Amino acid sequence: MSILDFADGEALGRVQSVDTTTVIVHVDDVEALRALQVNRLVALQSSLAGHKLIGVIQKIIRTALSEAKIADVELGEAAHPEVNLVRIMLIGTLLDRDGPRANVFRRTLETVPEIDACCFALEGERLTRFMGVISEVTGGAQRLSLGAYTLDPNAQAFVNGNRLFQRHALIVGSTGSGKSWTTARLLEQIAELDSANAIVFDMHGEYASMAGDGFVHLRVAGPSDIEAGKGLNDGVLHLPYWLMSYEALVSMFVDRSDQNAPNQAMIMSRTVVDAKTGFLKAGGHVEVLANFTIDSPVPFRMETVLGELNRLNAEMVPGARTEKQGDFHGKLSRLIQRLEGKRTDRRLGFLFPASGVADSYDWLDRAVELLLGGRAAKGGHGGVKIIDFSEVPSDILPLIVGMVARMAFHVQQWSTQGLRHPVALFCDEAHLYIPQDPTSGAAENAIATFERIAKEGRKYGVGLVVISQRPAEVNRTVASQCNNLIAMRLTNGDDQAVVRRLLPDSLGGFGDLLPVLDTGEALVVGDAILLPTRIRIAKPINEPLSGTIQFWDRWADPAAAATLDKAVESWRRQTLVK
């Protein structure tokens, strides 16, 4: 039995014109017109039996007839010199039956309404029953719930977890709109799955509050961790320089403005390959030598590279009568200085760990197992790995985040087809390291990595969730590959324009909602959700540490005080003093 049985007498009005996905309905009853609201749902008669077309009200129009038109029309006593019209965008079809299933909603339009077809408002019990159909359509033991539909708070809003991560997602919203809240809501449900596997790039330590067996908290090694000799077993992650690709090494150590930059890049390539070859031979890993390249993740000693660079920089070769300067004599000085400067910078200690910390052949196996190993069963290792990047210097942040993303992608790429365990990368504050307008080689390197993941990740089981308060500053190629959009309140015109471009043409009017969404309310559109609509995101169990400080209340509190001395000392030490 259909959940949307209407009598003709209940009709709101009749179809006056049809244009692909847009329908104009003429409404006779003025009171019925006044009761309508933009963005509410309606049902229309279909030319196919057992079908109802579902639409969203886009515009309500009450237009007075011009004097010329009034003169041409003989008005009766009950007639009014106005035309009441409603513009409706069709979004899908409700089928009474689809095989063995009853009441099935599809986001397809197999037909359009005929002229004079009846249009009915979805309200009260009918709306509740319809939203119930939407909620149950992604049924199963593990449904991903965002919250409740704004249209009907009693109906839970579920999304398809497979399509959300297969086809990437974009979560955007101004500061304080609820992005972190939404992300926490997703992470908590992922962590409940027995074989969950996700990595969160946490830029400000906001997700340190996420607790439970499904979470593992890691942090990029800071100065205090390095002094204490902490490593993977302590939840401290070193990202050694030998993990970098050749392009990343060049962008970090070679100054492009130097006239000798091409020579420096060439020599660095040669010395790194030689150093990696020496490491493999010394460790007895000769089988790797056959096919390895400069980008292969093989450890090597930076001291070996520096020694060769210094030798070439001071090299004298035999001449016709006496010794002369070698081809690279004096041309590698700036490269050597940059290498030495980076190596002694305490902020970059995680790139240059002490001997024995992250320079063994099997260190990468342990790091990959920690980062990409899904939780095999409850009580095992956490399936959601949250990496705190807050102590990474901003100038190389894109390079370091890109290094982790590249590691995840290549491990998936080189896994046996059919045995890949999918992983989702949550890119918090993505505009910081996937910018639209890169200003450094480090940013360009990160962009190349994330663009490749956005384009090819689905094939290898790598999903992206891009999170940003400034979508206008996020790389457009990456954003355009996100086929699911969770948009919170956006007040900046440039950001709104980006989101509007990502919306399908038929849903373009939804962009007008962006500046008026409530805190914690989102516009959700994409392959993962059956009904594009507004959703009030449910409160996560563990709220992220991103709550806005209550200025007025704190200023009014006589007991409020700041620990400024500890803040200054933390600044000096470049690590948090408790």
C-alpha cells in the first residue's frame, strides 16, 4: 500500500508548465498558498501508475494580472485579479513497489508530470511516513547517521557510508558553524566498526578529546619527545627525511633562486641514490637493488650525502699543468648550508631523528602497521588514528602532511588487488596544506599528492574527507572530485560561490541557504544521501576541543586568570609546558 495516497480534493494545485526538472504549479486557494514554505516537500501525480514524483518548493509567487490581461478575461464573482504560482524542483520518484520492496524512493526521474496533474503538499503524518522511507533506505546493521532532518525532527538522517568515502566528501563552514562537531560525529561511528581504518590530520589538537577503544592518538615528535627518545611505542611519530620523494627533497633543500639550483638538484639525486644503494648492500637487501628508484622508501644516512657534497664542493682535479677546480667546486655551498641548517633546527627534529630511532629497514613496516592497520576486533588497536600536527612548523606543514598521505596512497597502490583494506583520510584545515594558490615548493608537492588521491584514490581504496572553513582557498581540483558535500553556515561570498559551483544545476537554489543555516545545521548533498536537504547534526559523545571561548562570561568572572608565565616558557621551549 502506498504511503502517499491522496484524494484529488486535497490537491494544492495543478501543473501549469513543465521544464526538465522544474515544474510550475497554479494554486487557486489563497489560504493554501499562504501556508506554503520554501524548501518544503511536495508530491505530484506521475503518468506512470504506482509512481509519485517528489519535489522541493523553490519559489512562491503571487502576481497581479496586468490591466491588459484583465480586459481579455471575463472574471466571475469568485475570481481574483492575481495568479498564484509555485515553482517546484523535482528531486526523485517514490515507487509503491520495486520488486519485493514496498515504498522505495529513488533519485531518478523516469517521467515528468503531465499538464493539469495534481500537486499535493507533504505535511503531518504523510511527511513523517515519507521521511521514514528515506531513513530506512540505507538499512543494515551499520548505518551512518548524521542527525535528524530539519523538515521532520523525528526522522533520522542516514547517509550511505560506502558512497560517502568512495566518492570523497567535502565538509565546509565558517568558524563556529559546527565543522568539528560534524567530523567528530562521523569519527565516533567509524570507530565503532570492527575493522575501521581512518587517519585524521589534526592541525590544532582539536580531536584529542576523542576517546574509546576505536581511537589511537599520535603526535608528530616535538623537541621534548626527541630529547626523551620517544618513538612509535609512545605514540610519537617521526617522519624521517628518507621517506620524502625526490621532488619533496629538492623543494625543501634546494633554493630555486640559486643560479646553481639545477646542478644542486642533479648532484643531490646522484648522492641520494648512492647512499640508498650503500644502505641496501650493507644490510644484505640486494634483492631490492634490481628495481628500486630514488623515490623508493629506503633509509640512508644524511651524513653520507653531506660528506659527498662537501667533497665535490671542494674537489680539485688534474689540469694541463696544475690542479684546477672540479665541475662543482663552490657551486654546492648553499645546498650544504641549507642541509646543515635544517638538520640542526630543533623544530625539525622529527625529520632528522637520532640514530636508532627511525633509520632501520623494518621501521617503515612498523609505522605502516600503526597508521594503516585496521582494527581487527573490538579491544584491539584503534581503527581511527588521530595525528596531531600542531608542533610542525607552518612553512613545511604541507610537505609533512603530504608525506603521510603519500605513504598511505602508495601502500594501498602496492597492496594486492582484492586484499586492500580501505582507508579514509580526514584532512582538517585543508586550506593550510592543499591551497588553491601555492606559495612554495612544499605546497606544490602536497597538492600533487592530494590531487592524485582525489582522482585515483577510489581505485585503491583511499577516500578523502576535506574539511575547511575557507573552501575558496582549497585546491579546486581536489574539491571538484568530492561528490558529497556537507556545507555548514558560510558567510563569505567567495566561499559561497565555490559551494554553489559544486552543486548540481538542479540544486543550485540550495546555495541560498548557506548564510542562514543555524549552528550545527548542514546542507547535505551528494551520492551518499538519498534526499538532498538540511540536516541538524546530532551531538557527538566526545565534543572536539574547538569550543568558542565565551569572552564576556570570562571577563565577568572574578576568578578567571591566565597562566601567562607558562605560555611564555612554552613559546621559548617550543613545546607545551604543563
